[in-house]
Amino acid sequence: MSYASDTVVAPGNHLSLILDVTPKAEMHVYAPGDHTYRVIGLRLDTPEFVQQDDTTYPVSTPYHFEPLNETVPVYEGPFSLVQEITIPMTQEIGALSQAGDLLTVEGTLEYQACDHEICYLPAEVPLRWEFEWRAPDQRVRDATTSVASPRPRTSESDRRDYSSSTPWLRTRK
């Protein structure tokens, strides 16, 4: 299951994308560590302005695979991956963040699952999060506008439609 810490965003927001993962019984997926197996991970396809931190992984458990006499870090029970992202507070992003429009973040969960006898082919699961832009309040406008050159107000007819040139933005009709 995937979800986000917020569903409505604005410039300056920091939020978490969370993936709850439960391997099937007797199965494991690989945790980060010193090995050559495919580590479970999240790859995001975000708009350029979205800043990503490193994925946060829980503590893993060592798994000893007797036939190869090797011990590797794995996850065998339920766990969560957390990806922190930030939407910077800039005038450009403020101009994009029209109330009611949607910001879309897509990603892929990549992993390789194994049981006690066999490792299965690596797999990918597509993911998608949609966030509604919150109307910028006066504090956001003040923080992104210098006192010497106030941001000009735009009318509805001046508003650019970015939906055709930016796949991550969809205007609600």
C-alpha cells in the first residue's frame, strides 16, 4: 500500500511518500548492504522542482542462505519505506500552484523476492500519487515576493495552462 503524509500541498511543503510492504510468507526482499542482489527501492519520476531526500529504510535482519553459505540483509515481515520530498518556495513554483490543480508524482517500486530455494526475476510496480495544490496564502506570497518588486497580480485569462507541456500538472475542469 502506498500513501502520502499530505494530500494537499503548497510551495514550501515537506511531505513523506510511504510504502507499506508485506512479503508473502517464507519470502524475503533484499535490504541495502554489501551484496549484489537487487535491493528493494523506490525510483521517483518527479517534476524538476521537487527535491528528493534519500529513501529511509528500516533495520533489516540477516538471512543466511545455506547452499551458498552467504548472509545478506533482508526484510521478511511487514515494513515501510519512506521517501521525503520537498516543494521549494519560489515565485516560479508559486505561479504553478493554482488552487484546485493537481501535482502528480509517479514512481516505481523495484525489488527481487526470494524464498528458501529460489530467487524470482526482479520486478517493478508502478506507483502514482496525486496532490491538490492549496491556494497560496498571504504569508506564502510575502515570502516569495520581494518588497522592492511586488509580484504582479494575474487575471484568470493570463493564467498559463501547463497541462499540455508538463505531464505532472493537470488542471481540473
